[in-house]
Amino acid sequence: MTGPHDDPPGDPVCWLHRLCEECGAMPVEGEEGGPCWRCGAPPPPPAPEA
């Protein structure tokens, strides 16, 4: 018998840093670094490297 939580977990990477800060849209593949495709907001500054 299987339950609703028996599927393997999803993508382990946190994608929140890639979302548009204004509208929450995910960037279109290959278009990262440009304005948001949905609302036109400028991209967030690059994250500092650890």
C-alpha cells in the first residue's frame, strides 16, 4: 500500500533567488539576467559568492 507521501521528493534546489522580486514570475530559460518577461522589472543584483 502506498500513501500520498511515498513519491520521491521534488527538486532539492531552492529556486526562490531566481523569481522576480516584483511579481514572482520564474524567468524564461535562456533569458535570465534581463528584465522580467511578465512585469518588466529589472533583474535582482547577483548573489554574493561564498
